[in-house]
Amino acid sequence: MNTAPNRPTVAILDYGIGNLRSAQKSLERAGADAIVTRDHKIIMAAHGVVLPGVGAMGRCMESLDAAGLRTIVLETIACGRPFLGVCVGMQMLHSGSDEFGGVAGLAVFDGVVRLLPEGVKRPQMQWNTLTARGPTSMLDRLPDPAWVYFVHSYAPEIHDDVVAICDYGGAITAIVERGNVRGTQFHPEKSGATGIALLANFVNLCT
């Protein structure tokens, strides 16, 4: 695998769903040698791994299995490699979702993904600000307030590993973190300079 000097390799999991090229370009701007791949050897050799996702969690889980990547996700996490789930990719790391009558997730995080509360427009398709709920390096050197871009109708319920929230008819999960695993409900690759700075914080974990 050819890597740029002094730039950690980050594997973006290619299972046919997600803003793969946009994620790749943003990670490159954040300082990574980003590779879109489903090759198990490349993924296991990478310094960090990103799981993107858009649309419905059930469809994403089906596509992940069809691409043969479920096991490699869990193995990568278990071996301690920095891992980032983005939007539905973050939702997939939870126990399950209420969407379409219920779907099981990867159960890396406890908690269920639920429909956004009554009284708000669904999806939340807008810029919103982050509020820290616990310590996390993901917010290092970000502006205050940090504006990021959300596109979603579902989000994980608030649980012990939620380290940042946004306000959208109440507290909504924005960032989760435990050990080597992190996830964002918003799209860093659509969040301008703030999103690049957040991805740079993840890339720094991969060095």
C-alpha cells in the first residue's frame, strides 16, 4: 500500500453507501492518506477506519453484510484501531433502530436509534451547534460555537457515551465516544472548516 509521507492511512469502508468521494477528499484535507476500499488486508493495515452511511439504517446494515464487512468492522474495533462512524454509520454502531419496525445494529454502543421528537421538522436538514456533554478530543481547537451540518430523521437516544449534543426540540445525540470508537450524527464532510478541523482531530488519533 502506497502512503503519503507522515500521513496516516485511513480506510473508508466501501459497501456501496455513503458520500465516499466527499469523505475521502475531506479526510485528505484533514491530513490523512484516505483510501476507499473493501479489501480486508488494506483495512486491517490502515491506521484508522471510517464507516460512512446515508439513508436508512436497515438498508445500510444489509449492504454492509452483502459486502462482507461486518466482521472486519468488529475486528478493527476490537484491535483498538481508531474508528469513526458518520451519520448512519454512527447509528449502525448502536444496538438497533426503531426505523421500519426495528433493525439490529452492531451493538458497539448501547442504546437505540429513535425518531426525532414530535414538534420538529423531520429530517433535521440544517446547520446546528454542538454542546459538549463530556470530555472528547474531537472538539479540540474547534470554534465556539461549533456549527456543523445535520441531515437526519433518527438519532441514538442519549446514553453514557454521548459526549456532545445539539438542541433540536430537546437534546439530540451529536457525538459518541468510547475508547477507540467515535461517531458523529452530523456530516463533517459537509461542515466546512469546522468539519475539517474535527476530522483532523480524528486523523491525529491515527498517527
